Amino acid sequence: MSRRPKQAAVVFVIAFAAAQLVRPERANPATEPSRTIQAHVGTANGLVAVLDRACRDCHSNATVWPWYTQIAPASWLMAHGVTKGRKAVNFSEWAAYSAEQQRLLLHPETRLSARDIETICAATHHAEANGSNR
Ligand code: HEC
């Protein structure tokens, strides 16, 4: 019985070490400056600064990969998220989108904030409490 925890620890260490052999690509593709959103929207209105701070790591080719993204399984999660994020919208490839797509992608007012979601949930609970369907 007392050997169980030790065996489990050994198995864990081996699995963790083996996991490090699976190294996802953490590459930042080359960026053509004229194709970026910076080049198209300009830096004057502050939008680009926000995108750069809040969205860059998942939605551009200029991802910053912190040290822990060298280590599985964090490396897998981050690489997966970045791949998905870049596929959804890549601000480094802004020129690839049509004018219509660009408008849609940059419509932050149509997105729900945490506050909006709270409001909707609260209203829904309220409606349920009143036995109403609407
Ligand atoms: C931690 C990674 C991450 C960050 C940070 C992030 N996103 Fe995303 N975003 C994603 C992923 C992943 C998807 C794809 C979602 C899917 O495919 O289900 C996505 C999808 C999108 C889409 C397209 C999907 C839709 O809802 O129509 C837009 C637009 C978008 N993100 C904008 C932004 C903006 C603007 C920011 C910064 C304020 C941001 N994202 C920050 C990961 C991220």
C-alpha cells in the first residue's frame, strides 16, 4: 500500500517528461507591415493600442510566448489557442479581409461585455421567478 504513492509519482514524472517531447510549433509567421491593421486603421484613434495590448497574442503574428509556453501541457493549449485565434481573425493579415469583413470584425459594440451578460442573466432569473416565459 505504501508503494502506491511512490509509483504514482514515478508514473507522473515519466509522463510529464515524455509530454515535453511533443513540441507544438510556436512560430510567429513573417508579417508584411503594409498588410497589418496598424497600416490600415492608423494608430491615432487608440484602437490599435487596445488591440495590441488585449488581442495581439491570439490574433496576430506577433504573439508573445511567455516562458511557461515552452512547457507541456501549457505549450499545447497556447499553440492551439493561437492557431484558432489567428484563423478567426488575424490583425497582422488585415489586408486579406474584405471591407465588409473588416467592419464586422471591428464591431465591438455588438459584443457582450461581462456586464451585459450579467444583465441578461439577472433579467432571465427575474422572468423565471415571475413565472413568465419572456
Ligand atoms: C487568449 C486568446 C484570445 C485573446 C486574448 C483574444 N481572442 Fe478573439 N478569439 C480567440 C479564439 C480562439 C477565437 C476563435 C473562437 C472559435 O473559433 O470558437 C477568437 C475569435 C475572435 C473573433 C471572431 C469570432 C467572432 O466572435 O465572430 C473576433 C472578432 C475576435 N476574436 C476578436 C478579439 C478581440 C478584438 C480581442 C481583444 C480585445 C480578442 N479577440 C482577444 C482567442 C482570443
